[in-house]
Amino acid sequence: MKFRLVLTGKAVTGVARADIQQRLIEQLRLPPEQAAALLPPAMRVIKQGLDRQGAERLRLRFEAVGLETRVEAIEIAPPIDPLESLRTLAGTGLKRSRPSLSYVLHLFLVTLCCALIPALYAGLVLALAGALGWYLTHLHLYLDEVRNVWLKLCAYGIPAISGGVLLLFMARPLFLGRRPPERPMTLDLAREPRLRAVLEHLSQAIGLQPPVAVELSGQVNASVHFEGGWRGFFTGRKVLTIGLPLVAGLTVQQFVGVLAHEFGHFAQRFGLRCSFLINHVNAWLEARSYARDAWDDRLDDWLERELWFPLPLALSLARAGIALSRWIMGGCFRLSFRLSRSLSRQMEFDADRYEALVSGSGTFRQTALQLRTLSEAWREVDRHNGRLWRERRLLRDMPEATALMASRLDGATLKAIEESLERQATRYWDTHPADLDRIRYSEALAAPGHLHDRRPAAALFERFADHCQRVTLAYYGDLGLDHQGAQLQDSHSLLQASQQREQALDQLQEWSGRQWRAEPWLPLHLPVREAHGSLDWQATIDLLRQQSPEIARAWESAEQEQRQRAALAYCLSWHQCGVNSWLSDHEPLDPATHQPLYHRIDEGRTPAQQQLVPVASLYRRRLELALAKADDATRAAATALMQMSGLGRDFLRLREAQELAGRFVAEYRHEGGEKADRLSHDALVRYQDLALRLLKKADRIAQPLLDGETLGGYLRLRCPHLQGEPGQPMAFFEQSQTLIDSLSYAFARVASEVASGCLAIEREHGIRGIRLIARVGATA
């Protein structure tokens, strides 16, 4: 037997409405708007599904604030099997709306116009080929009087080469196929009889053939597409893709409604085929307008070589023609997209009608909101997972973690998601209507729905956990993660660990009075200054508090200098090659000023960096006093922190070298040139030398918090293909992409754990912290 608590609409005798509202806010911690909604004469169910003891306990709490309530027994009817509801719906069928004649005519004309664009482009290529052929076959008629052999050669050669290359580039899009699709993860429906029955009944209700295959995805999405592209276009065979985070986070009613929406697209047989054609044309135009390929690189390479005079001119003309053709195709893409967007929106509204008919108009808003919530939760899970991958740990089941994260999102995030739903409007180039417009459309239908099952959608699967783990591992494979050696953990423990890491980072900011910045690292490896060695525990912290505005400003200035150093190094490198460059749109490089500035930043001699040296002495004194009371684990972490801080200058130089190498390599690949080639090679060699030198130092630093007994061991685990000896600089650069991030994370992790331990020790011994109310840069 279950019970529910119901407001009677009356107040406890002698208690005023204002007092009730105040108590609801203070004692039950309700927002003012919720408290106002409970005031007499409101009569509503407060909570249901309670046992007798829980209901009585809750009744006493509301009585204490002045509201009269009663406990009612409720009989919970067993939920109707969704298969029964869908089986009944399959027998009766859903009412289908026939498109109007004007809509069909509009759709036909738009499809025809979009399909004509590639035909016109092919005609342009043929016309160009004909014009070039006519020119080459008739030119001799106009050169009979010309005796200069070089002039004749140029008259024939330059147009022939430039026109031929231009024709090659313009004709290739007509014959190039699309990239082969990624291998899908197919679901064996024979092992999922309940889901198969749902798909069959739902397809029958809409008047379709069920999908011939079901593919699984790790994204918060679902879709239906033709099997094999053009083959399915003619046969009508379709494939359903199910994003398992949807299943993990939706109810049966919501999930089947989403499926009805996707199947609703296929109920528009003529419209779907037109949409297929339009989308293929748009995708083709977009790829041919903006995507580069190997032939673009070959053309750039030819232009960089020292060729015989007419050839560079011919190739330059060809490249100009290619740019013009892509500009034309870009215009065609925008025109085609503009013509088709309104039809795409109309098709979405029609598919929404099927969702409303199946799951009810009243559920549409809840589903749309939950989809946004799950998308936000998936991003959070992916962020947590990426952070923990730095410790060679990964989630075993991302869909489960997504649903778990959605249930843990704080009230501010949920409110922001709901407000975004209300604020969004359909924009000019949107192919889908805004969710709010779709909600209004569905609610205007006032459809009661045929399926009302609020159990988790995972109940439709027999082996849901197995499917989720397969999808999760496939996602790691797509990202290129070598997860074989990683520790796969369950969602609760891994998300809890990630939250603990974030709490430790928060405690680092609390311990430092929000002075702490990621860069530059404080030189905690230096000994305590003589002037600070006699300070006691509280006096050290009080001095940090007194100097906090100056410390915050100095640290912020030093951080800005570190962001500036890569730009200075980049421009100075070009200056050494005789090329003038600009630090920004408004500041040209002045070697007389910027060269000394760069050296001061690199050597730690700027006023801001020098000001941080006594600050580091105070923090080290504070650490030593706290560590005298600490356990062995905190002492070991603090020792690692002090030793790692000695790598601060090496870390900044290495990060600068990595950024320079990346920029120079990208410029050489895009623009070519001997100078860019030399700069990229020098930058790669310098990066490799600095990285190997830093790794040798890191091998001597023991650390107790991360995998690998030493800091160097941890860094090598994060870069498993990294060679310990000099090799090919480019290969070394590509294999060490995670080195900087891993080193930065290791320092932050150790610093946060040390600060967390010291903060607890200081509280235990009654030591007052810095306790800055304002954030960094503000006066205490």
C-alpha cells in the first residue's frame, strides 16, 4: 500500500499566511514562488508514492509550518504493458494527413531547382572544355603571320596548361564519390524481442514497413535513413539509429514518441525522397565549395618549385579559376540551402504530429526539455571523462553516466536549460523550427496520446547494459584512445572521483584566498627567505592576506606575460629571417623593445615574476608549518609539489616551443616556402630537445597520486608511443601532443591535494585562512 500527502486548503488555526510563507522558505528551503503556490486555499497533492511512516513524517513537517494536510491511501495499478497499447494502436492505425496540392507542387519545384544546380555546373564544365578545345584547334588561323616561336609557344602552352588544370579541378567533383561511411554498430533484434515488437507495431500503426536494421550510437539522438544511400532510395528500405543515452534518460512514453517522430519522416514518402535528393545536393555543393583535398596540396607544391617561366603563370591562372569555381559553387550551395530550408521545417512539423499522436501533446514539452538536459549531461560526462583520462581511467558505460549526470545537474543549470527553451526562436538559416514553435504546434493538436508508460525506456531492452558498454568502447575507438590499458570504472565511482577532484581544486582556491593561478608556477622549490623563517603559522597567513591585492595583480600580470611570450617568439623568429610581422592588428613588432621583453619573460626577470618570488617563500613557510602536523601521504604530495615547481620554467619553454612548432608546420603546409620550412624544422628540433630534457628531470620526481611511480613515468603513460631518445622531430611532435596537458594537470592535481590537506590541518588547529571575499584582482 502506498500513500500520498494532500493539502486540505486550510491553515493550522492561529497561523497567518505571511508566517506560513516565511516558514516554508526558511524551514523547508522552498523558493518563494513554490512557497506561494502552497498557501491556502491551494488544494493539491504534495507528494505521492510514500509509505505510511514517510507520509506521516512529511505531514508533521508541513503542520509545523502551519499547513493542514491529510494522508490518503492510493492503489497503484500495475502499468499497462506498452506492447499492449502499441498492439491496439497497430490495429486501428494513426490518422495520416495528406499534403496539400500546393505543398506537393512547391516541394517538386524546389527539388527540381536544387537538382538543376549540379546539372548547370556540369554544363559549365562542358562549355569550358568546348571553349578550350575550340581555342586550341583554331588558334593557328590567327598565328600564321607570327614568326616568334616563343610567342606561339606561350599562346598555346599557357592557356592549354591553365585550362587543362582548371578543367581537371572543375570536373573532379562530378566523379568523386563520398567518403565510405564508418562501420556501424548493428543491433541483433532477435536478441531484443520487446524492442522488435515495439518497432513492428509502431511501423504498422503509421503504415510503414519496419526498419530492416537497427544501429546503435553513443550520441543523444535518433534518426532513420535509407539503407545504403541510393539503394534504399529506390527500395524504400530504412535503417533506424538509436542513441543509447536517449534510452537511458527517457521514459518509455517519451522514447516511443521520439521513434514515432523519426518514422513520421518516412510516412512522407514523396517528401522524404525529395529531401534525400536536396540533402545530397547540398552536401555535395558544400564539400566541393569549402573542402580541400590532395590535389590542392599538389598544385601548391608545383607553384613552390622553380619551374620554367610559362608554367608558374599557367598554374597561377588555374588556381585563380579554381577559386572562382569554388566561389560559384558556394553561391549555389547558399541558394540551394535557402530554397530548401522552409520545406525542411514543414517536414519536422509533420513528424512532430506523429509524436504527439503517440505519446500525447502534453508530453512533447517534457521530452524536448529532457533531450536538452541529456545533451548538457552528455557534455558534462564527456568533460569529466576527458579529465579522468589523464589518469588512465575511463567510464565503462557513458549512456548510464549521462542519465546519472542528468539527475545530478544543479537547479541553476536546469533553470538555464528551461529558459533557453523558452527564448530560442527560429532563425533565418535554420533547417529545423525552434523547439518552442514545435511545442506550440504539438500542444495545439491537443492529442491525448495512446501510450502512457513512465517506466525507463531501458525496460524495452533485454541486454541494455551490454549494448551501452559496446557503444562506449566504440566511442573511445573513434577518438583514437588506447583504452586497452585504462581502468574502466562504473559511473558512480568515476563521477564521484571527478567531483572530488573539482572540490579539491575549489579548496586550492579557498586555501590561497583565490590568489592561485595556473601559471606561472610558484617557485616553491626555493628555500624560505631568512626574513620569513621566523614567522609563526598565523603571522605567515596574515602577511599573505595583507599583500593579497598586490599578489593577485602580480600573478595576473605574470600570467598575461606568459600568454604574450609565444606571440613574441613567433614574430621574432620571422624577424630573424628578414620578414616583418605584427604582434596584433594594431601593434607591429619592434625588435628593440620586444626582444629584451621576451628575454625578461623567458628568464623570469619581469617585475611581476620577481614579485612572486617572496610570495613563494611565504607559501613554502606556510606549507612547512602545516606539514609538521600532516600525515605521511600529505607530506609525500607536498614534496612532489615542491620538486615539480622546479620544472616551471622548463614547462613554459616547452609549451612555447610546442605552439611555435604547430604554427610553423601549419604555415609551411598551407603556404610553403623555404623560410617556413626552415623555421618549422628548427621549432620541431627545439621542442624535441626541451621535451627530452624535461622528461629526464621528471624521472627523478616521485609522485604518489597518479599512475607511474615518478612524474616521468606518468607522462610516458599518457604518451604511450613516445620514444625516450631523439628521433624524427615531426614524429616526436605528433606522439607527444598530450605532454603539455598532462604536465599541467599533474601539477594542478598535486597542488590541489596538498592544499586540501593543509586546509583541513589549519582548521583543525584553529588557524584563520586568507578568506578573501572578492575574487582575484579585487581588493580584500
